[in-house]
Amino acid sequence: MRTLAILTLSAAASSAFAASEAAEKAYKADIAPIFEASCIGCHGKDGKKPKGGFNMTSLAKMEEGFGKEKKPAIVWGNAAKSPLYTSAELGISKPDDDHAMPPGDKEGRKPLTKEQLEKLKKFIDSNK
Ligand code: HEC
């Protein structure tokens, strides 16, 4: 009986971590390469100070937030409320917007493609 209780407990504990482990996996496979190409140059590459106080070198760093106040960049389950997504969306639809990423005035900027943006949306919407 005691063994069963312990087993049940550890199963519950590991399922609590399942979502973030899945997020970490999906991030590395699908999302990190996109950011590597379009964002990292200004957001923490080679240990340089990240622009806007937003470090994009890992999912954990991104979850720390941006700016002096460390505002959340990711609202899990809600891409539309996640600056990480909305800034990249503006980078495609409205490059002149102050919040567009990559910033619209940068030569050689590499905005996400529509497919990449869709991947990012799914990644945020489907993880909690
Ligand atoms: C050419 C440099 C550059 C690139 C490339 C770049 N950023 Fe930024 N990013 C900035 C700067 C500068 C700020 C600070 C903007 C401010 O404070 O107004 C910033 C701020 C941010 C913020 C904080 C929110 C905000 O509006 O201040 C987010 C989120 C962000 N970037 C995401 C991205 C993403 C996602 C990409 C890739 C698609 C990207 N950035 C690519 C320069 C860059």
C-alpha cells in the first residue's frame, strides 16, 4: 500500500513536469533554429548584452522576461498575449512599428516567414 502511494505520488510529480519538458524539446527542435537565424544576433549571441534586456539564448532565459522590470515575454497558452510572438508578427506585418522584431530599420533583417510564425504560435499556444 505504501509502495503504491509513493508510486502514485511520483507519477503525479513527473506529469507536472511533462509539459515543460515537452516545451523544451519542441523548442530545441523547431524554434531555436528560427531564433538563431533571425533574433540571436541582438539577443545574447556570444555573451553580448542582449538588446531590450531580452536574452534569447535558451527557453529558460526567455522565461525570465525582458527589460528592467523583467516583463513576461511568453504567456503560455496565449501567443496573442506573448510579446515574443506579437513582436515577430509585427516584424512581418508592420515592420515600422516600434515593437516589430527584427526592428524594421535594420539592414539585412530576417523577419520570420509565415510558416515560422505559425510554428511559433503553435509552440506557445499548445504548451502550458
Ligand atoms: C537588430 C537587432 C535586433 C534583432 C535582430 C531582434 N531584436 Fe528584439 N529587440 C531589439 C531591441 C533594440 C529591443 C529593445 C526595443 C525597445 O526597448 O524599444 C528589442 C526588444 C525585444 C523584445 C522585448 C519587447 C519589446 O518590444 O521591447 C522582444 C520580445 C524581442 N525583442 C523579440 C525579438 C525576436 C522574437 C526577434 C527575432 C524575430 C528579435 N527580437 C530580433 C533588437 C533586435
